[in-house]
Amino acid sequence: MGVSRVRERYELLHPQDEWRYELRIRYLPKGFLNHFSEDKPTLNYFYHQVKSDYMLEVADRVDQDIALKLGCLEIRRFFREMRGNALDKKSNYELLE
């Protein structure tokens, strides 16, 4: 059932402030990495969905070394455009903190 059909069927029965829509990627097709490499917004959404699920479900039970490595990878991903010597500037270092 598509979103428009759901809206037609259920929105008239309830006030608008009771509704909240959530988008989740639930099924991954074969070769999904090839599809996602051409569709950057979907890949980015999927990344944040997995990260959010991980933080809610698993993060508090992970070994400290693994958590540190994952944090470092996230920092590298977030600052991937930054050159290696960019942290020499105090303003960039404060941003990282």
C-alpha cells in the first residue's frame, strides 16, 4: 500500500497532529552498494539510519576499543574534506572538540 493510499484511508479519521511519518530502508536489493553509489542521498540516509539504530540498540554494550575506533572513523567521515594540517588552526581544533 502506497503513502497516498494510506493518507486517503486513515488521515481523515484522525487529527493531523496525531500523524508522524517515518521513512526506513527495510530491504536491500542484490548489489545495493552499486545502486547506492549512484544514489548518494539514499546511501547517506541509509548510513544515518544504521548509525541511529546502532546507537540506540548496541552502543552501550560495545567494547571501549571498538567504540573508540568507530568514533575515529566517524570523525574522519565528517571531516573528510579537511586537509591533514588543518587542525593546526585553533578554530578547527575547537570545532572538533
